[in-house]
Amino acid sequence: MKKALLGATLGALALSFVAGPTTAKADEIGACLITKTDINPFFVKMKEGASAAAVAQNVNLSTYAGKIDGDHETQVQAIETCIASGAKGILITASDTKAIVPAVKKARDAGILVIALDTPLEPIDSADATFATDNFKAGELIGQWAAAKLGDKASDAKIALLDLTPSAPSVDVLRDQGFLKGFGIDIKDANKIGDEDDDRIVGHDVTNGNEEGGREAMENLMQRDPGINVVYTINEPAAAGAYEALKAFGMEEGVLIVSVDGGCPGVANVKDGVIGATSQQYPTDMAYKGIEAIRTWVDTGEKPKNTEGLNFFDTGVNLVTDQPVDGVPSISVEEGMNRCWG
């Protein structure tokens, strides 16, 4: 007999449990997945990957999510709950990569293996391991593509950057700075958003990683300069919102939008010309490998190893576009659709 608890809440938590046996097997262990939200397709797919791995690895998985991107306090509560429940491992995509560190330390001090997914903590070694896209490379690829696509006109570009949240978690900084470097802009301090002095940058605004936020941020930056012709977005929902804002003012033609994620709706927007190119990442792999790593650590005491030359385990990234340019590796929209999620 299997028992499933779905949709239970703990304070502000959106909480659900993957089905598990009433009588635990001798080698069953508990683990937690804590994501930023449970509505973004990226995190939905991450949860699916963790759930599939939990079944295969005999792990009793509890999943938690904040209400919106940036809901730090909910994630702290989730960690406290995981500690109290006796979990052996925690997978987390942190909303605030600095502020979450004390809670993560508490979990590690309690003997729990903590793995950051997608979003490195600050400092990165605050977690036992990080399984992520190379987010700087993801940004760099779309920056290189946009610059090559514009050619000589890149020197006169007017760039809007639609970032994530005011707290600027590491994933936000890495993608933003990677894009600017790829485009050929001096990024000054690579750990800081907004310190560049290049005249081509119209400005930065935040989106909370959703369509409404993307629309509002785009409207704000268009008021600053209606001549914007390049738009970087933290993710594809924000890109969709930016496009709607441009379209509402009849300005969508001639504006190049680039993004990161690789979800099926986003890749479809590349096909339809809404987005010029996107960097595709693989959330299912991150979470699946994360659960496997927790199982291995419990069984053998062996912690995950980083990809050679990096300070994290790289789960891969590909540029998706049907407008390839010389010198920037990419895959087609058709292949992107075959590998997309959501």
C-alpha cells in the first residue's frame, strides 16, 4: 500500500510528498528538494527528475517551493523542516544565494549533504556540491550570437537587460555578465550587475523571472530609450513578456531578443521568431543526478566530484537557434524541441 500526501502546507510553504511505502524498506532514506517556485516549468521538470530518481534509488522525497521567485524565508523554513525530519540530503535552488548560507550551514552541521541545483551559493563551497548549467557560458553564448547577428551594427546597439531580482542571486549575475562579455562589453567586476560604463547599455531592470515582470521591465526601459534593439532576458517567460511589451507599442520588428532556459514554450518562441536564440539547460538531469549523489553518499560516504576545470558539476548547455552564426556552436530548433522540457 502506498501513501501520497499532496498539497499540504507549512506556513508559506507549497509542500508535497512523493509517494512512498507505508513501511519503509531497510535502506530507504529521506531527501528534500527545495525550489524557488512550483509553477515555473523549469522547476516542475526539476521536480519530475528528482521524483523519478527517488523511485529508482529508494529515496523518500519531500518537495518544497516558494510562492514566487525570491521567496527566501520559505526556503529557510523548508531547510528547518528537512533538518527536523532527519533527511539525509537536500537539493536546493536558492532564491537568495547569500542569505541562505547560514541555514545551509545548519543543515550541513546536522550531517545533511546539501547540493545546490542550477544556482550556486555564495560562496559556492557553502554547499557540498553544485549541479548546474554553466550559467556564465549560457549568457556568453547568447551574447556572442547577438553580436555576430548584428555584425557591424553591434557597435551602435542599444541594449536592455532584464534580470531576475534585486538581490541578484548568482545565476542572475552569471547570465547577465556572461551575455555582456559575449557581446564584447567590458564587464568590470564580473561578480556585480550594473557597474559597466558602456554607452550601449540602456539599463537593467528586474522581472522576477515571469512574463508580467518581463513586460513591466521592458516598458520601463523603453521609456528610457525607445531605440532599444537588443534585449537580454534572464529566462524565457521574461522574454515572452518583453516581446508583448514591444508588440503593444508596435516596436517588435528589428529588436533582437535572447534568453536562457530551453523550455518547450521558449524553444517554440525561437521557432516563431519571438526569441532569436536561447541557451538550453537540462533541469531534469540536475535533479536526477542530485538524488543519485545523495544515495551514493549515504551508501559509500563519497561526495560528488566537480567537472574537471570547474568548481561545480556541469550538466550542459546548448545554444538553440535556426539562425546559426560562424564561430558560435548551436543546435537547431528541431533538436532543441526534442530536448526541451515543460
